[in-house]
Amino acid sequence: MTENVARRGFLLGGAVIGAGALVTACTGNETPAPAAASAPAAAPAATGGNDAPGDKVVIGFSAPAADHGWIAAIAKNAEAAAKEYSDIEFKPVEPTNDINAQISAVESLIAAKVAALVILPNDGQQLNQIARQASDAGIPVINLDRVFPDKLSYRTWIGGDNYGMGVAAGHYIGKKLKDKGVANPVILEIQGIATLPLTQDRSKGFEDALKTYGFSVTAKQDAQFTVESGTKVAANLMQAHKKIDAIWNHDDDQGIGVLAAIKEAGRSEFFMVGGAGSANAMRDIQAGSGVLEATVTYSPTMASSAIKLARLIAQGKGMSDLVENQVPQSITLASETITKENVAEYLPLGFES
């Protein structure tokens, strides 16, 4: 994937970290705090030559099944990043939503003695033990998005900022309503899966940001990250509220259903903010013909960066733009706000829902 936003993040020998947290799931547990962990000894930080071919390294990769646009983009981005380097042998295992199957797949990578492992677990808690086994076997684990609770189970974590997504959406909505002089606005929130920590973090960030404008969420309901549920939930909320000022939808994949329900109802008195940064949402924003005005990012480009991190760690290198000799323990991507004004810059990074 073309990475043309270097000024917004760290460089991994020419590749971007922090190109926005363009979900969804989409899928994180919690953003972990930085922690110390064992790792291969690193050579002194490079001075810009990290992209030059180095020692051949085999990088294992495991992720859930691509049954969601964001997850599909994760796998695609990881493979594309690996192909950029002649010194990487990319070794993915079959994607699966079955916990036991993912454990078995990671076991096979441990047995193959790969140089590094990039893992997006179906569930950080349930995959924690196998990640710890890899780390104990001397294989550095790059934990992608959904965090393992045991900090000794991974060398480096990289993922999106769920709380930051809510903050970004809250500020966009709060500022616009405040500037318009709207008093006691009706603000609706369409969550993903309400029981997930990632959803709760997004909602908390949204609530906290709205408070700074004296606003609060009028009603919220979860839509399970699916198009079908997005349609149903949006229809129910619009039926219950005859006047709406703004909607924040956590996930652009389920947003396809949300927007379909809005179009079917013929409602246009409000504006909407999406979540994750899908290409579909960005095209709608660019067209400017509907209620969707912005989306806040949770980027699957994090998978590209995870592969680049795995290569640096396996080769004992640091990040060329940092003073430190080793790759950081924890990297949280920024959640950025995409509007009609900057959408052209972000569109190349979008994923198809």
C-alpha cells in the first residue's frame, strides 16, 4: 500500500507508523501501557538505511478470518508490506475465527522457528498462553491491535486508539453544534458490540469530548458491526426520534446499513460521523451528497507497520528516526478526522467495506 503521509507519524526506514487509525473492529481489546519485555539485543540505531536488505528473516502471521472489510484489509496490508522487502519470507497461516484453530496455527509457526510472529488474535485473553509460549521460545511477538493481557507475551504492541476515536468524533460533533448555536441537541450513538472493551472505550471518549461543549448522548444502541444490524438499529433510532441533530456511528462497515436506513427514511435534518475510515465512507464524504460529513480513523495500515516492526526487531535494528537503539514497546496510532477538505489525502489508505 502506498504510504504518503510520512509527516504524520514515525518512520520505519521509510514506512509510516501512525497514518491514522483508519475497526473498525474494529477490533481491539484495550490499549496497553508500555512495559518492559525481553527482546533480542539491538544494534545501534540506523541512520536511515533500514530499508536496505539485511539478514533473511521468516515472519509468521496469524489473523482472524476476513469476514469484515477491516480484517480483510489487515491481511492484505501485511502481505503487501512483506513483499516490499527481499529479505522477508512471509509465512501466513490459514485465517480463522476458531480460537483453537488459531492456537494450533500459531503452534505450527513456533515449531517452524520463525524469526518473528505478527499476531492479531481473535481474543487476546484466550490466545495469551500461546503468544507467551512463542516469546518464551525466543520468538519476538508483535501483538497487533487486540492486546494480550500478559505483557511478557509480546515484544511490541501496535494498534489503534479506541478512546481517541470517540474523542475525535465528539469534538467534531460538539464543535459543529456549538458553532451553530444548537441548544440541547439530540445526539445519537450507534455502537459496534456494546460488551467489548473497545466499544466502551470509544463511547467513553465520545462522552468525555461532548462534555467539554456541555452536550451529552441522547440515546445509543449497538449494531454488532454488521450491515444488517446497522440498518435495523438506525431505523429504530430514527423512529424513536423525530428530530435528530447528529449521529456518531462507530464502524464504517456497519455504516453501509446505517446510511441505507437513513436514505430509506428520507431523513436529512442531521449530520453523521463514521468510524474506521473505509474507502466507501470516504467516497460518500467526498461526494458531499448525503448526511455523512466525516469519519474518524482506525487504520488497517497498522498491519503494514507491524510487518515492518517485525523485520526491524528480528534483524536487531531500531527505528531510524528515533534516538533509541530498539523498537518501542508500544505504539498507539492516532485517530484522525477525515472531512471533505482532506479526504483526497486519506483515500489511498481506505479499505473496501
